[in-house]
Amino acid sequence: MITLITGNHPRHIFLVKKFSEKFEVDNWIIQKRENIFTDSYTIKKNMSELEKIHFEKRYNSEKNFFGIVDNYEVFKIKNIIFITKEDFTNGKLKKKLKELKTLNLISYGCKKISQDILSLFKLNKWNVHGGLSPWYRGSMTHFWPTYLLEPEFTGMTLHQLTDKIDGGDIIHQTKVKLNLDDGIHDNACRCVRDFVLSTNKLINTKTLSKKHKGIKPYSTGRIWTEKMWNPYLLKVIYEKFEDRINKFCIENKTLRKPKIQSVLV
């Protein structure tokens, strides 16, 4: 009944683990992502230490919140298939999905899926986006709220898959429960964990047996691109605030209340 297409980072595997405990997952297609310790953004040598701190903190937070799973077979999913990002456009993924014939799709942390592939699914085609749409669409959308001193806008959106970047109708959203002691990566991981656990209570075999109409975004919001990010931004996180932006915002400003929407509750 359902195919999951995800990345292979701990947060992606955690979602699959929890979903497969709740309902039967027919197929899990895994795209190998960049190394979680990536330093590909390095501009100058004097920034490498901050990048090292940043990506090590990301790995440690994901490890602490989600654990590290090496044996995917323990999830007891019928078909587990590994792909590369090239397979989204070279016809291999489309051919495989034609053979599998499932009604529902949920994607998380993988390359954008084309409309001709989406047309193979007759019921729900949903994406898990690590950001609160419409304010934070696009890339690195768990970084920007903290950087902009509004960590309360760290959130997750389950939305319909369309040709718009994270712009499909909203199915379900959650926002982070701010913890005074959380750094930027703890904030993101806590948000993902809470989203998975709460959403897992709302999705089941009955939910997936019918097509759901989402809520149209009330504005276009903003799309954040990879080009907007560079390592110099880390100086604000780690030198100015020592990765304590949650604490600063809780103690020094009035927190805003983002609008959270859902058709599942």
C-alpha cells in the first residue's frame, strides 16, 4: 500500500523505523546522501574549525536523538532498495516503481521527485519537509530560524508533493518545543523526533486507504537556497551566542506563535 523514499541519515531512518512499526511498509527506497561530516562548504582555512564543530555537533545530536542503525533488515519491510540521486532522472527509479505498484508515497530527505514518477501513485503523495511552510521552504530550513533569532519557527511540514518546492497543500505540521539548553542541532533533532512520534499516531492503514485534501498555503512564504548559506554564518551561532540561541531568545524576547495546520487532527 505504501512506498517510502528517504535519505540515509539517522533522522530519515528513525522515521522509517517508527512508521514501519505502526503500519505495513511495502517498499523502502533509500538514497545515499552526502556524508554527515561534510566539509564541502569550506571557503577559507580559518573557517574549517567552526565547520568541524558544526558538523560534529550535527552528527552527535542525530546519534543521541535517533541512534545509529546499520542493519535495515530488522525493520521487516518487504522490499529495501538502494538508489543514487542519478536514478531519479535516468529512468531506473521510475522503472522500479512501475514494477512495485503501490498506492501511497511518502518521501523524506531525498532528491526532488518528478511528476511522471508521482503519477504512478494513485492515492496520497506526501513529502516530509524539515521546515515550517510557507515561512521556511527549501534548503537548510532548520538552520535559518535559529540564525534569525526565531527558533520557535523550527518545525516540520507534511505536504502534498507538487512541482513547487515545499509548496504543496499542507497535510500536517508540528513546531518545536523549545528547550532552554538545546543548541541548533538539538533543536532540529527534537523537532524531527516529536514530529515523527506525533504523526505516527495519526497515520495508519485506514488513513492511507483514502485520498486526503490538504490545506493550501496562505502565502508563498520564502524559499531558502543552498547558495544563501556559507560558513561565515557559523560565527553568529558559535562565537556570538555560543550555540545558546534558544536560551537567549527565551530570556530576552517575546516568542511568536507560528500558525500550525493539519487535516489529520
